[in-house]
Amino acid sequence: MLDGMDSDLRRKLVRHARFEHSIQSFFEESGYVAVSTPILAPFLIPEPAIEVFRTDYVPGRGPTRPLWLVPSPELWMKRLLAQGAGNIYQVSRSFRNGDFGGPYHNPEFRLLEWYSMDADYLDSITTTEALFHHLLAHASDEDHVDALRRIAPPFERLTMEEAFRRYARIELSRCSDREAMIDAGRAQGLSMTDDSTWEEAFHIAFLTLVEPSLPRQRPLVLMNYPSLVPTTARSLAETPWSQRWELFIDGVEIANCYTEETDPDALGALISSESERKKGGRIQHEPDTGLARVFPRGFSRCSGTALGVDRLEMVFSGEKSLEGVILFPFSAIIGKQSGTEG
């Protein structure tokens, strides 16, 4: 070790690098190909719940052009899939605006995203459990032993319908319109306005009654989200649910997975409706209308999963905040710039 190097910093750097390498080795051994895609884009998939970062491209001559930092590498990776890339993965830098504060958020973060061909969202649960087995097998003595015992697979599985029934006393399948969802929430003492949308009422009930009560004994897969929450996940045939799950560890969301919708008509309708809703966001961006034409008709089924690497490393290291694993957390950068720290 170099003279004068802080031993705690050195351990943090080694742990940081080893953890990411362990993720990469799992996917390489599993036959996935690593890709690297741009973090700047001239358009984004419209997601009304996510605020983004805007910048401007200044060419040598001519007018400036707006660009956006990607909140995930999804739009580029799906184009690779459509071109026949097969099973692919990457650990990328991703950016989300308007969501600062608290121990689990940082505007710039590492996102592991992988796509599996000829697979659906249930297959991806098995892949994620295998990833966890691999990470646990390669954990070092410095990793947090108690935390590692709690995250060993198999994961607990719970449908969104059962979670609402158990923790909110709401029969979600009966709340198929806005008024029914509002009435069900009010019956449980929740404050909802008459002009709340179905999705707003659903999220109030979920965030207030369901999410705080989710089991924490081991990792939880919360699956089969309502199709009325629009995403690029395929619908579960002849049900009001979509083929989607989220992974929670100790009540914190770690990963999000879909059986991907690739039908051009369904994607076109989604992009059109979500682009209209996005107009209410604080930072506007160009919608990725081309996504509806990316996949040919009859494209093979595939599943996509996004996992927060910093959040997962936080669990492995026993840290209570992302500040313990991110080398230059946003709070420290802003603090030093304003002269409130070091």
C-alpha cells in the first residue's frame, strides 16, 4: 500500500471494484454479452414519473440541439435486441432528476440492466436468484455477514393483488375504474381528491398502506402489477395484471423487471398516451416515437431487468445510506461547492 493512503478509502475502492467485477463475471459465465451504450440521447422513452436532466449540444455551426441524460440504457439496448444481439447486459451510469434526498437516492447512479431472449419475467426471477447466489459465493470476509444471511435466495413471492388484500384491505381486482379506486382508498382512511386519477389513487394506497408493510425477512418479489399502471410490460393474458415484478430488500426497491412488450401497435399506443401525460413534467423531452418501429412483428419474447447496483452494494456492505458506497455522493459534491463541508 502506498504511504499515506487512507486504509478505509482503500478498502472501499477494492470492495467497489470487486463487487462490480463479480456482477460482470456472473453474466459472462452465463453467456451474456457486455454492451456499452450512450448516456446522452436526443429522445427518451416517456415515463411521466421520472424527471430527467437536459443539456445542449453546441455544434461548430448551426443552432444548438437539446439532449438528455438517460434515466436507463433501455432505449439503446432494445435497439440492439431488435438487431439480433441476443442476451446482453451492462452496468451503466444513469441519471434521474427531482428525486434527491434520503439514504436511497442519488441523481447519478449505477444501473445493471440485462435482457434475456426466449424468456419471460418469471424466468428472470430465477436468473436474479442465480446472480445473488454468485455474489454471495464471491463475497469477502469484509462484507456484512448478517445482511448476507438475509438476502440468500430463494426469494419470497407475493402478487400485488394479494399484497393489497393483506395490507390495505382492498380488493384491487374490483377497482377497475377511477371512482372505485378512490372509494376503496377512502374506505381505508386515505385522503384522495375527487379529481385523482386511477394511478394516483393506486400509488397513494400502495405507498401508504402496502409498501411499509411488505415482508422484510428475506428478499421479496412483488409481482403482477396492475395493467392500469402503464409500462412497456406485456399484459398477463385475460387478467387485469401485467408481467412485471419489483424486488425489495428490507423494504427498499432494488430491481424492476418486465416481460417486454414488443408489439408495434401496443408500443405505439403506449408512447402516444405517455407522451401526452409527460407534458405535465417539469423538464420536457422529445419522446422516443421510434421505439414503436424498433421490433419487427412476431419478435421473440424477451425479458428485461434493471437493478440498482449502488443499492445492492449498500446491502452487501451493511451501509445505511448510498453515501457509504458512492465514491462522490451528490450531497458531498454540493456541500463542498457551497462551502458547507471540508
